[in-house]
Amino acid sequence: MNVRRFTFNPFQTNGYVCHDGGEAVVIDPSCATPPEQREMAAYVDDNDLEVAHLLLTHAHVDHIFGCQFFEEMTGQTFKAHPESVSFLERSAEQAKAFGVEVEPPSRPETFLEEGDTVSFGTVTLEVLHTPGHSPDSICFVDRASDQAVTGDVLFQRSIGRTQGLPKTSYPQLMDSILHTLLPLGDDMTIYPGHGPVTTIGEERRSNPFVKQELEEE
């Protein structure tokens, strides 16, 4: 699986185009301005990619700025966890609270839950439900290439925020990390919602939150 990371908007949120065999998925289009949107779309066009799926790891406002743009570009709606609906319905209100504006995407027509799969090219992404930072958080895992797009669950030497946001849970987040992500194996590359790319092995060794929880287990 080929993965192209884009970092956009005032929150410096990562969005991704993953592709194989001429087909692609767009995950968390964080492109908030027309130039950002054109940059992400140009990568799709320049590589002659057909967008097979539009995907969300979760529906916090910084991850959905470009959703309506890509819906109009592809004629598709985003696939997301069922818990995303309440966040999408309040996205304009959520954006206002952070001093930004967003064009709300459509209600998902297809929902993704634990154990579902999404296929494009020769790639099959497995859906893992990883709540804690948000109840709708899901990760997309390509076990064949040891790569995963994980949203705001696990970062390089940090974890998703669980304070000041609705429906968060630190214990639930750590359970998702320890019992869903870490078992993916140390070679698994993690493409997070913010910050640089990392690996499960690096976070097992260096992430202070993970190390503390592992010591206490």
C-alpha cells in the first residue's frame, strides 16, 4: 500500500491518500482552504487514481474540513463509524467553538464497525474500533504491508486528547492502545492524525503513556 500524507489546517491535521493498483482511498481530508484542497486533489489526478472509498477515522472537526469537497469531486459519501453521526450533525457548532468554519459533510450512507473491511487495488484494510479519544474512532489496518492509519489514538510519544472534548475516556483510550494497537506488532507503521509517522515498536519503547500503563499491568 502506498501512503501519501498531507498536513493541513490550523490544527496541523494529517489527511491521507492511500493507493494501490490505480485505486485509492481518501482518509480524513483535513484540507481546509481551496489551495489545500487542490493540492490533495492534484495528487489523485497526477497519479491517475480512481477514488474507491472516502473514509473517516473519526468525525472531529479538524478531520472533516475537506469532506464536502471530496464528496463533490467523487460523487460519494464518507464511510465512518455509526457514532460519528452526532459529531457530524454538530460539526458547524463544533467548528465555531474553535473559531473556525466548516461545511458539514453528508450523513454517511455506509457505516464501518469492528471487523469490517475496505478493499481497493490488492489491498484489504481491516477496521478496528478504538474508542477513547472519541467514541467513533476507528483505525484502518493493512496487515499485509504492516501499515495502519490510526487517527487520534496513538501519536509519536503521545496519545489522543481526553480532556476538554465530549465523550472522551482516558481508560478506554489506553485500553484501545494496549489491547488493540500494540498486538498489531512492533513492525506496524502508524500513520497518525497529527505529527510524524511512527511504529508500534517505537511507541512501546518510548511513549511515556504506553510505558507507564504497561508497567502497571
